[in-house]
Amino acid sequence: MMNIVLLAVAIAITFAGCAILFVDVVATRKTDFCQDETPAEYIDKGARDQSESNKASGLFVLAVPEFRYEYEGKTYQGKSANVFFHLYLRAGRLAVPFLGGKTYCIYVNPAQPTMYVTSGEQRFAYMHLLGCSVSVVGIVLLLFAMGMFG
């Protein structure tokens, strides 16, 4: 009876990890088309913007950078297609690795020029780590339930 419960829990955890990875793939699929390198000016919101997406410090900080850029003769300004995530951000630390008024490279989606990502966001995302971790825990539990370690 205990093995059946452990097996059911292991399967549920493994599927949860796979679901997290699937959601991450679907959410980031469109940003894969952001290929055209373009110079852009970072728009610093500073202390006046205390919205959740630009929280200066604390637990679970999501920071969404905003840039102004010119692409194919038109000027655009908007928030990035993806975000910077911090489990904990101390006061005085930058939520994003950009300074207001400076120019940085962004990558624009040619089919949808209002969508872009920054080079700082081209890294291993927290959703990848979470999905992989949950899946590995589920697989290890599956191995235990099947008697591979006992």
C-alpha cells in the first residue's frame, strides 16, 4: 500500500515538473525570434516607480527593464518581453544590470518590433531550474517506489 502511495506521489511530482517546463517553453517561445541586435537607451524609472514589477528591494523581486530604441525608422519604447528575477534583493543593489540613460544592445523580433529581449536576459532562467529540480525529485521518488534503491 505504501509503495502505491509513493508511486502516485512520484508520478504527480514528475508531471508537475514537466508541466513547469512546458509552461516555460510556451511562455518564452515568442522571444526566441528576437534576433535583430539594436542599440537602445535604458529608461530608468528610479524611486518614483514602486510598482511590483520594479520593486527596489525585498523577497521575490521581478524587475522589468524598459528601453527606447529605433528599429527600421520607427521609434519604440516599452518593457522587455522577459524579466529579471531575484529571490532576495538587498537595498542598494540593482534589480537590472542597466544604468539610466546609457545605451545597451537589445534583440528585437523583426515580425513584432515592439517585442525585444536584452543580452542580460539570455541566461538560464529560474523556471528552467525549478522545472528540472521538481522533475528530478519526481524521478528519484519513482526509482525508490520501483525498488531500484532498496
